[in-house]
Amino acid sequence: MYRFEMGKKAGFTLVGFTLTLGLFAQAPNTSAGWVIPSRSVRATPVNRYADPRRAMPIATNPGPVNPRIPVRNIPVDRGNRYNPISSRRISQPPARSNQADREAYKYINEAMGNDKCEDLGNAMRRLSNAVMMVSKLVKAHKEGRYRPILPVMQRAMVVAEQVLANQEFWARLWDRLGTVYRQCDRECFDDGDSVGEMSGLGYCSASVQTEGLPSIGFAIQPPLPLCETSIHLGCIRGYQRAAQEFAGCENYSGGNYAELFREYQGNDCQL
């Protein structure tokens, strides 16, 4: 009787211990990273990266959001130092069919290209330098100091003389410059020397073609005023340089045309 009771208790205890081991083998302890197996399986560590049952950690403090990363391609405000207009690319309308507009488009495109609005002053300087260089070559060619040898250079010199003498070219050039500056939200020209040089070349071209302008208002004028007084002084210097570098303009910048020259100069370099 005693042996049977002890055997029965031992049997129930053994069965309970076996069931307990089975439950532990089916329920892994994810907090420790180990699985308690049955007697026939050796204990192995759980791979935290390959086990899909492992919960991913949740960040309680993700930190500040980077304001420089745009969300859904929407520009963000980066503070007072960031100006989206300055990073805008310079663009101009496509060239038209006439030669004067094509030449104006070519000069501006070669000088400005795909620059940004913040580089508009340097692009304006490159444009005026290019136009002044062509005027110097044309003057040297007419005076016999420059003779192009290659046929392609000879044809280019003929085209350059025609372009500088064409009043429609200067009108198209100023119209395109005004459009470019307005696209960059500029209401005035910020490079007086460049404006003075190109305005002076336009005055000289009209004076040489008409053999002297009758009064104020017959030459093409800049579409925008100058920004500051110092730029106004630079425009006066550029205007006088252009009169010296344009072939035949010395007859219409002094003498009987000195007063008219100063009137055009003051009108084109207005603030």
C-alpha cells in the first residue's frame, strides 16, 4: 500500500515535470534570448536579426528634424540666409526668326548660359566685355590694323559689323536683359560699367547710321534704371569708353554733338 502510493505520487510528479519541460520548450524567453529545449534538443542562441518574432525597438526621442531635407519636393524655409530667388536659373525666351533677335539671344546665352540669379552681375560683365571686344575688332578692321586671314573669320567680321550697326539688335538685346532681370526680381541694373558700355555702343551705332541723331529719344535706351549713385558714376565711365572704342563715334561724342552726347549719357545712366 505504501509502495503503491509512493509510486503513484512519483508518477504524477514525473508526468508533471515532463509537461512543464514541454511548455518551456514551446514558449521561448525572448527577454533573455535563449530557448529552453526538451531533453533531445541542445540549447542554441536565437539570432536576433533573423527571428521575425523579435519586436523592433521603438525610438522614444527621435531628435530634431533636419530642416534641409525637403518633404515631397516642397521647398523648405532655411532661414533668412536662404533665398530661393538667388538659386533660380537664368533663362530667356527662345530666339525668333529674324537675325537681330537670334544674335541677341546668342550673345546673352554665351555670357549667362545656365547661371543662377546670384551670378547675374558677373554674367552682365561678361556680356559687356564680349560686345566691347567685337566693337574693338570692328574698329581695328576698318582702320586697317586687323586683317582676318581665314575665310571664316572674314565672314564673321562682316556679320559683326552688320550686327553692331543694326538698331533692332540693340532693342532686342535690352528687351531680353530686362526680361532676365525681372525674372530674378531685379528692378534695377547693379553694374553701371556694363550698362554704360552697352548703352554707349547703342548710341554710337545709331549716330553713325543716321550721321548724327537729331535729338534725344531716337536711340535705344535701357529698360531699367540704375540702382545706386556709385553705379551711376560707373555708367558714365562705361559710356565714354564705348564712344572711344566704336568706329566713327568720335565725331558724335564731341564738338557740335557734345551736348547731345551728354544728354543721352545722362538719360541712359539714370537712377
